[in-house]
Amino acid sequence: MEKSNLVVGHHTVKPAPGARHSRKRVGRGDGSGHGTYSGRGLKGQKSRAGGGTRLGFEGGQLPIIKRLPRLRGFFNIFRTEYSVVNVGKLNVFDANAEVTPQSLLEAGIIKSVQHPLKILGDGEIDRPLVVKANRFSATAKSKIEAAGGRAEGI
């Protein structure tokens, strides 16, 4: 393999022409177009140094953040979101079929295979199936096994 004379490293990469703009230098004389009031207009709270209002301020009117009922309690950011399917929905499969998240997706029972699958016990199952899921409720497992099937963890 022949070595190229062109060396591309992090120090040779440049942004596309026109992608970078020079900084607006305000207060540098009237000839610049940004002199005198430096783009802040005349007088008032927003013209002063450190001026302006806090985030969410609505001119003294009760802000929307205070008008709305607040979210109370605890929100667990680490919770696992499951795709849930009740055993009653598994009757669409033929007897002795293997039910996997992929087959449930193809049957239109779940919307995506991104989330782990959990089988819940609502409804009745009338045929033996081999069900493969991440989790099973105790009633779902007993109903699948009562119908002559198997509940297997993934």
C-alpha cells in the first residue's frame, strides 16, 4: 500500500468556508454599526448591566410554572420500562408455536422490541405454547403451564 503525501490530522481539519462567523464587537464606535447603545436600545431594565428578568418571569403576573399543579412524589429515573402482553392475547398463535418478542412484533401485539417483554396473567390461554420472555407474572406462568406449555426466560 502506497503512503499518501497528504497528512490529515486533527490539526489540519478546518470548518467549511462560511461556517464560522467573527464575533460581533459591540461598543466600538458608531462606524461599526454597533456603537453608542451597543444593540441594547434606550434605557430600561434590559439596557442595564446585569439587567433583565429571571427565567420564567412574566412581568409580575403569576407565572405559568406556579399556576400549574406540580408533579409530586418521586420519579425513578432508573426504572425498567416493559412491553407488557397478557396471556389472553397469545391465542392468536398456533398450538405448540414458539412465542418470542420478534413473533409478537410480527403479529402486531407489541410495537417494538426495544423494551424487555413481560407476560401478565389477564385472560385465558387454551393451547400449549412455548413462550420466551424476559419476565412472567406468577399467574401468567401458571396459566401457560396449565395449558401444557412452557414459560422460558430470555
